[in-house]
Amino acid sequence: MSVHNALRNIYHFLPLRLRLGREFWRLYDFYDKMQHLPYEKRREFQMQELCRVITHAYEHTRYYRRLFDEYGIRPSQIQDFSDIKKIPILTKDIVREHLMDMISDVNSPKNLIYVTTGGSTGKPLGLYITPKSEKKRMVFTWLNWSFMGYRPGMSCVVLRGNVVKNNWFRYDRGDNYLVLSTYELSEANMEKYLKKMEEFSPNFIRGYPSALEILAKFIIKNDITLNTSKKIGGIATSSEALRPAQKQLIEKAFHCRVFDWYGNCEQVGAIGVCHQGYYHEFMEHSYLEYLDQNGRDTVSGEAEIVGTSFINDAVPFIRYRTGDVVRLSQETNCNCGLESRRIDRIIGRWHGDSIQTKAGNLISLTALNTHSDIFDHTIRIQYYQDTIGVVILKIIRCPEYTEEDTKKIYAELTQKLGDQAELRIDFVEEIPLTERGKYKMLDQRLRLP
């Protein structure tokens, strides 16, 4: 074992409080106090952060300086929330075209971390974050989990898109997580999953709604009661739109409440469920606008999230169109004590798209979601299925695309699919839009159960 790997292993086994560092806990305490302040105080903080981010973007990025100069905008003109409308909407295509000019010159290249979104809009979006912005993202996630009683270090079963090499589970001692592979989850081995969960006896569970739904159906169908040494305190869901029926099913099977969470790789927007069961904005994370289908502000019905992030100064995202849809609540008060906008439901962007396996089970498209660079040399991708157990990945290639890209894509996706479905790759010149001009990440031709 190299010295580097040995040191990394030692670091991973340090107590969580030491491993995360003093700065992390300072941020945690700060944002925890902020979220309990009166609404007007939180709005004041938002306005301060908006002005800071806009000034920073103008002074330290080539893209925003050009944009503001072109539109005759000066940061000093942004004195009220309505003034932000002077700034044009930021789209994914704009980020792709101008990413290098959007990087703040304050950050050292060594301090930048390249990440990609999952590609739910047709092609993964690349961007840069920093270790500090990632710490802040973690802080807000854990603050949301605190509503269900979670504290860092408590035991947790994780059922997400993790690939567990050479096995179907692994224990993460550093975080006290039992990580279970969602790719091996099937009717044949459901009992061993539940047995492993009973042996571990977690305080909490984290997972994709679709994976937890599969387990929940099995538990209810077979009248199973989990015999854990302690009661499960709550279940944290994320990464997929949680349907009301899924929530009810999961809560019935595990005899605890579900706490859903909305966030994204771009670090624009954070919305979570409080201990009263209602979604709230985390106002200190981002400033969010809610626009109807005509791009106008709305306070009711379904609306798209357009947000300005406060946590990532590496690549400022100002008035970024997320493509994610929520249903706004008419209620303004909540017994939880948080004074922030309430959301009725996260409708999301995946719309329950699923692939049917050879065994007839459904895999959520989110499980194939990747945050690596394998699609960097593609223009657009689309999954297609018209045969059970067979998935075709259609790819429109960039000029830079090579056979090496095909190998990387095939290796990563087949590792995720395992033997549940066959993957075929088809290079195409175009991917047709729907009659309404919309793009579908999955063209599913099967009649799913």
C-alpha cells in the first residue's frame, strides 16, 4: 500500500468531528441559528448575499462582466429583490458555452473540483465547485436530516446508486453507514437485504424512493416486521421525485416517517421536509424564484425553480434555470417554527422514468445517473427501450468523441446495470423531440406494470 493510500485510510477512520474539521462545524452552527431567525431577518440576509454574489461575479468573472456591461447593469443597481429581474436567465446551454469564462479568478485552479450533473436534460452539465462549497452543501443536507433526529455519526443504511465492488454491501466505518447496492435488489435476494438491515439495526435509512418502494412492497406483501434492536427514527429520500403513494407505502412498511430533500449538483436551491411534514426553502442556501410556463412570477400552482446560489463562488450561478418543477403551497405558516416559503410537492424532472429488467423489475433512470465525465464528448444522449431487459443508449457524438469514450460509457453503465439488462449503444445524427418540442431522457415504448 502506498503512503498516500495509507494516510487516506487513516484519515477515513478518524472520528467524524475531527475528519470534517472546525470550519465545517462553524458553518453548521451558523446556518442552524440562521434558519430559526424571523422571516424578515432571513430576507435581509438573502439580500446581502444576493448583492455579494452579484458583485463578486461582476468583478471576478469574464462572463458576467461582459453580460452586465452589455445590458447596462451595475451591481450597485441591485438594491431590491425585484432588481434581479434585470439580469437575464442563465441556462444550461449558456453554462456549457461559457463555463471557462464563468470561473472566478479568485480561486486557485488547484482548489477547483470538476463535477457533472446527471444529464436529465439530455446531456450532463460540467461545472466547478470547491471544497468549501461542498462542505456547505453537506451542512444544509444534514440540517434537513436533523428534522428527523439525525446527528452526524448515527448509524444509517444507504440504498442509493452506489456501486459496491465485488459484493452487494459494504460498511463505511467513517460515516457509520451500511451501504447496500440497489443494482442487486431483486425478489430473489430481498430477504438477505432485510436480514442485513436487521443485523445492522440503523438509526435511520437513506435512499432513492424507487429502491425503498421495492423493499416496502416486499415487506407488506409478505407481512414482514423488521426486528431491529432500535426503532428506525426516519427515512431520508432524495434524487428522485417522491410520489405521495410511494411515501405512504414506505412509511407503512418501515413504521417511520419519510423526510424528502431537494438539491442539485449545481448547488442552486435546497428544499427539505420539516418535522411537521412540510417542505421548506433553505433561504440561506439560495435565492429562489418560481416561474410559470410563461416565465412569469407565480405564487401558486406548478412552477419552475430559477435560483441564485449563495454557496459556490467558484462558478456563480445567477438566475439559473434548473428545469425542476414544484407545486407551491398556499399556506404560509408552519408549526415547526421555520419562517420560510412552504412547498406542497417536488414534482421533479424525472417523472418516474424507468427501465424494465429481464426479471420484469423496474430500474429508475436515476440509478443510471452519473456524475463522472463519461458523456463530456457527447452532444446529447437518450435511453430507448422497446424490449424487456434490453436498453439502447442513443448518442449524438461531438467531433472529439473517440472509441475510448465508448469504452468508458459502456464500462460504467454495464457496471450499474449488472446482469439485469443488456446495454446496446447506437450512434445517431439526431434525437427527435416530442410533438410539443420537448426532449425525453427515456423513450420508453414498453407498457410498464
